[in-house]
Amino acid sequence: MINITLPDGSVRQYEKGTSAHQIALSISEGLARNVLAAEVNGQVWDSTRPIESDSTVKLLTWNDAEGKSTFWHSSAHLMAEALEALYPGTKFGIGPAIETGFYYDVDFGDREFSSDDFKAIETKMIELAKQKQTFTRESVSKADAIKYFTEKGDEYKLDLIDGLEDGKITFYTQGEFTDLCRGPHIPNTGFVKAVKLMNVAGAYWRGDETKKQLTRIYGVTFPKASELTEYLLMIEEAKKRDHRKLGKELELFMFSEKVGAGLPMWLPKGTALRERLVNFLTKAQSKSGYEQVVTPHIGNKNLYVTSGHWDKYGKDSFQPIKTPQEGEEFFLKPMNCPHHCEMYKFKPRSYKDLPVRFAEFGTVYRYEQSGELHGLTRVRGFTQDDAHLFCMPEQVKDEFKKVIDLVLYVFKSLGFDNYTAQISLRDPDNKSKYIGSDENWKLAESAIVEAAAEKGLNTVIEYGEAAFYGPKLDFMVKDALGRKWQLGTIQVDYNLPERFELEYTGSDNLKHRPVMIHRAPFGSLERFVAVLIEHCAGNFPLWLSPEQFTILPISEKYEEYAKKVLDELNNSDIRGLIDFRDEKIGRKIRDAEVKKIPYMLIIGDKEMAEGKVSVRKHGEGDLGEMTLEEFNNLLIKEITV
């Protein structure tokens, strides 16, 4: 017998060789019908794979991220089977699950392929799925694997096999299709009830432009047809909320090929929104003891050699700027932290001075590949709401918790109430990716884990996601459509203080090394604004909206009264404008709705005679007549920040 420990801590005994499916069946038939895979001692397995020793087991369903990933990877195999049936001679590269769905890179030879072929493939996939074909795992020798794919004539699989170790190669077969794969897979194809192929693109084999370009087919599948319908509706809603589309319509930002790809320019309305975000956070930081600083957009290359950024990112960044002086090179600032380290060294520090908290809205530059640029979410120049705290080791946890409070205050103020805190630790099996001693890493990781626990955060731990100089706490926010975005981040760093030889004099009159905390509640203003636009569909909180109201006079006759209304409201620190266009009032209202201006103040004979305005609210309609004082009070009540 073997002992199986379940997630609730309970231990059950089963015969050696029992599978996760059999364990699920012993709990309930309903659970067994929904199990897609299992996590066995931290590794995801097929639910039918025998368990030979005492193990910790978690049964994975569609509700688990690993369950969805297994479902979608299996769907990639299902699509490959359909492709092979419809287009004999097709060769296959790789077919992984992605965040939502899957793709497979395929070589159709001389055959033309386009999205017009999607329908036939979808139909074939459903036909095969209904056959409930079992996914069968088989261990094969390297020689047999080479023999199989040589006979099949698939050079891409042979290329993959070349890098594999003999004795660790597995095939998976369902129906008439066999693939080189580590797995795991769902029990059978019958779990797939709905299929939609989403896109087709080109992809070089192994990502190498010197190799052949394959056809990458993207798809998504679901265990219920209704879930596919919901997903497609969400995709349509996401298109309406696309920050690139709304950013143009609302006149917030723009890009110019002449200025350069990935370099956003903020238009007047976008600049006003951005400045309000800056002022909002500056005020909150000031109350928390931060000091605002400003540093240059460039730095001497040696600054980044010292920090380690040159070794890690130099080859993939904008290249150094040479000056007329022989051998002198400058680097576009990729990070603010090295500058802040030098600021800390400006004068001697005592333990009585700590913590020191430097904050900067600093613009940094990183060379992203042109194919990876995407609106404001992936750019080459962006402004971080950066701060670096220098403190004594015994202050780290308290300072970290105060930063958590600040991040949560930002999220609450802007309507982000669905988030998870991801504790990003270094990869214990690949420490060469990181700088610093094991001792410092242990101290830093412990501080983050303890602080997150004491603040009661909903956390997940991800190994291998740490920054090269230290672990971090990343806030993964879900927007109104349920999409996940990484926004705020907090990092503990014992390494840069060592590299820059930072010191403070302790109470013992000896020199000590401070600990550094990096933090950015927004992450970057560009990315944050992009996520905010899509989260609220451009309907910004009233305090943040570029224009809180627009005055719509019915004709020229009421323009003087409109100006009087505008002056009075502006004196109350409420932002608005007058639509002077010679258009019918219905058109003015429609245009104001499209521009998502929160309030419309309509002025005609009655309003002017009574010294009032007729108020309409965006998306809600007529609120009736109000005096200017009543309207002013309405806005003040709504503005909560």
C-alpha cells in the first residue's frame, strides 16, 4: 500500500500503482468525470499514470490553471491529428499550450494555407473528439524515436529528438496520430466539446530567421460550448476596450514612425490624465515619507557595469552613446536604481537617517524587438513610478509592509479589487542567472514571504521569476474582463548595496550595509494607463477624467451664459469645456457620449432664465435640472480621491 496526501492534508491508503483517476473515483464519481490531470509531488501527470510510491496528489480540473494547460496542450495534438487527416504529408514542429488556448507550428510543404481552411479543421477536430480517443503514453528509446520519425519524414521532430537524453523520451498516441511529447494529457479527446481556430501566422523554426518559416495556427477549445460563446463575446468586448483604439478616439496618446517605434507621445488630454496620476501618487508618497528626486536620462556606461545591468541587458539594449572624448560611452537609462544608489552615497549616512526613501517618475529606455511592441503595454521608452528605500536589515519587513499598503491604496482608488500577489523567487536549479550570495537571497526571500503573510495577501509562489538581483512581490491584477496583468511590484535587494559599496554608521559606531527595496505601484505609467483604459473601457473615475463635463448650448444665443457657467465651475476646481459647434443638440450629446465625457450640461431658454443647467450623465441619461451649486456638490460627492 502507498500513502496519498491530498491538498486538505488528509492521508489515504491505496494499492501501489493506483492512478489519480482511481483516487478521484474513490472520492466521488462526479469528481472523477471532471479530472483532467493530477499534480503528483509538484509535477503534472496524466490522471491515468500509475503512482508507485507515497505521494502528495492534487487532482486537477478545468478550474485549475494546470488543468486548463493540459486540456489545451491535448487540443494541440487533436488539431495536429485533424491536420494530418485532412492534409497528408504535413510535418509538425511544436504545439504548446499558451495562456489561453494553444498553437501548433506546422509545415504544409507547397500547400497554400489560410484562415479559409479553419472551418474544415474545426469540423474534423470535433469529429475526432467525439470518438473519445484515449491519450496513451509510451516510453521509447532514442534509436526507436529516430527510426519512427525518419520513416515518417519529419525533420522537425528529429531535430527535437537530437537534443533529448536517451531513456527520457516519450510518445503520446491518440487515434491515428502519434507525437513526440513529454505530456501530460487529458484522459481522452471526448472532453473537448467546442473548438475555435483564432489566427494564423508565420514562425521561424526554433525562432531562427535563417531556418524555414512554418505556419503557426492558434486555437482555443472548451469543455462546454457555452464557454466558447462567452469567450468569443469577451474577445469582442476586448476589441471595443482596446487601449490603442480608445487612446486614439479619446485623443490621449499617439505614435509616430518619424519619432520612432515604441516611443509614445502624450497628447494634451492624455498628459492631463497622466499628470493627475503623478500628483495622486506624489501626494500619497509624501505622506509616507518619500523624497522626490530627478535623475538624468543617460548615465556613464560604467554605472551600469557596476550595477550588473550591462552584463544582463547590455547586448539587447540601445547601444552605448559615444562622445567626442576617446573611450567615453554613455547608456540610455534602463533603470533608475543605479542613479539612486549614487544619490545615497552623496553624504555619510547614520542609522538615525534610515530609512531613506527616494522616489522618482523616471523615464527609462529598453530596446524591445519591433515585433513585440504593443501600444502602451510594450514600449521602448516608459516612465516608472520608481522608488528605492534604503534601510537597516531589521527595518526591511516593516518597510515592505508599508509599501504593500501603498500599492493596495492605489488599486482601491482606481477600482482594481481583483488581484493576486505573486511571490517571485529565484530558480533553485539555475542560480547562475542571478547575482548575490545564497545567504542574502535567503534573507530577502524570507522577508517577502513573511511580509505578505502578515498582510494577509492571497499569494502564489513562482520559482524562476525573480529579478536578477533579488526576489520580488508582483501584483497580478484581473481587469473587468477577467484578464490578468502584472502591475505593481516590490523587490528586496541585498546585492546592489554591495556592488555600490553603500554604507551607514550603526549605533555601534561601525559601518554596515543597508538593504534596498525597489517598488513601483503603477509599474510604469504607460502600461498602467493602458490597463486602466481597458479595465474601465475609457470611462475613467471622475477625479481622473480629462474632462469632467461639457456644456452644450442649444444655439449661439446661450453661449455667453455657457461661458459664465464654465467660469463658475472652473473656480470650483471642476474641469470642463463648451461645445461651441453649430450642430444640433442631439449630435452634440452623441459626440459627448462617444468621447465618454462623464457629464453633459445642456443650456436653453429655461436653464438660462432660471440660472440652472439640465444634467445628463454618460451612459445613464437625464438627471434633471440643477443649480450650479447642486451640480458642484454632485461632483464633489462622486470624487472620492
